[in-house]
Amino acid sequence: MRRFRGYLSRVFLLRLIGVTFAVMVLVSLLDSLGNSELLPADAGTGDRLRFTFLRLPIIFDSTFPIIVFMSVIVTYLSFIRRNEIVAMFSTGLSVFAQFRALAPCLFLVGLAGTIIINLTSPPAGRALTEWLGPEVLMPTSNDSEDLWISEPDMLVRVGEFSETSLRDVTFFMKSGTGQVQSVSAARRVDYGPSGWVVSGAELLHDEVGDAVAPDVWTTPQTPESLLKLQSYPRYLSLNDLWQLYRLRGSGSRPSGAYIVWIIDRMTLPLLALGLLLLGIPVMQRAGRRDTGDIAAVMALGMGFAYLIVDGIFITLAETGVVAGWLGALAPLILLFLAGIWMALGSERAK
């Protein structure tokens, strides 16, 4: 069994390398063509190469589940076409035995993917944001909403944010019980050594007469932290996601938008196992003339169906419709249930 496990793992890893290279090259090419309008009008060859290089970690993050699942399918296609799947049947290896043989390898691949994504995607996203602005990583137009900052004595709404300056800023001064006492609007707020300097403040509403916007907004928020609050959560590190999740009331998204990506990234090893469990039963084809092509198409369809369901649940969690933990875990649980159901059906059919 140890030799069998080692053989399956070697075959899978070789297919994984090939599939990763093919997917990254193809998607990078399409991404460069589809997002060329994000570059400045005077961008040269060096800028385009830099853009492509910085997008690679982000593309790897987005395509990692596809890469893992396609690698499983290609691995079993090679077993079918070399009649090695027949040898597995003849030795009495069940679907679950095949799963146990490959599970350690897939778990380690998922763990490596988590580490690679957490180390490479946030710096690449930060570099792209500083170069081209936060809009370059925004998946939808809804992400250009106002930025809210929650302070003990006030709420601050930021309309526009650029480097060290804020524009269209509204201060909602609060009482000790949390009631809004006054509302002030400022044309501009600039970051300096003493804090955020408020310019052109105008009182819009006042109930007590002394709760007006400060001349200097003293806050732990810096241009870097505000940039993280404005960034799409997927492209932040786990540490940043956790820190922003604890800032309840700040940002332009509910706290579930951060916890869903924390769970999503930390469960990548489990996702790899779930995709393996889904792929193995479909690829149990041992006919003399069976090439496995139809089974591969079926498996790919199921894999993309999972990605669609996963995207729906993440969107619901990011908008606050469902809890963040539910948006991250529900698709994974459904994936495992579907894989177990198909594995049991495959065993009954033998």
C-alpha cells in the first residue's frame, strides 16, 4: 500500500505541475488581454510585463481549485488509458481506498497552496493598488462604496481616498450613549505628523452646540490601514483579514466579508480533499474502449457547478445576507456530501 500511495502521489504531482503551468499561462494571457484598459494610456512593454507579473499570484489564488481538480481528472485519465484502473479494480481497491491513498498528498498540496497564496497574493495586490489604484482589484462596481470609520466618539464617512488625502468627509459626532449629536462635512482631510488635518469643515446639523468636527482628527487609522479597509478582502493576508474583522463598524463591508475569506483560505487543504472525493467516483471507468473523456467532461461540469455555488455563497456572505462562516463552510460541506454520495453509488454499482 505504501508503494501504491507513493506511485499515485508521484503521478498526481507530475500532472499538477503540467496543469499549473498550462492554466497559469493561458489565464495570464487572457487576463492581460482582457484587463489592458487598466494600464495607463502611455504604458510601455515594461509596464505590461510588470502588470502581468503582479497578476500571477492573484490568478493562482483564483484558479487554485480548478488546477487541483483538473490535476485529479488528468491523473485518472492516464490511469484509464493505460488500463491501470483495471488493475485497481482487480486488487479490490475501493473508491475510499483510492481516496485514502491520495488524501495525504492532496492535503499537503492544499496546505502549500494556502501558504503560497498568503505570502504572494497580498504583496502583489498591494503593489497593484499603489500603482493603479484600488479599482484594479475590485470585482464589481459595488465595491466603490463610501468608506466608514468607527471611532469611540464619532463615525466618519469617506467619499474619496487618494494616497494621504481624503475628500468628501462627513463626521458624525456621538454622545456617550451612541446618539449622533452633530454632523459636519469637510472638503478635505490631509494626513500629517500630528494626525489627519481637517480643512474646510462645515456644520450641517447640531443638537448640543459643542460637538463639532475637530481641527485635527486623531485616530489610529493611517493611509496604509485605510487602503486595506478599501481593498477587496480576498487580496489581503490572513493577519490583515483578522485585524479588519475585529474593526466592527469600519470599512465598506460587513464583518462577514472578512471572516468568509479567512475561513476560505484556511480550508484550502479540506477543499483539495473534497475535490478529490468528488473526482474519483466519476472517473471509475474500466471499459476496454473507454477513454474516460465523457467522465472527464462530467467531472469538470460538477467541479464548475461547485465553483458557481461557492461564488454565490461568498457573495451572500460579503453582502451580509448570510453569516460569514456559513458562506465559507456551506459549499464545502455540500461538496463532501456530494462526493460521499457518489462514492457510495460507485461502490454499489460494482
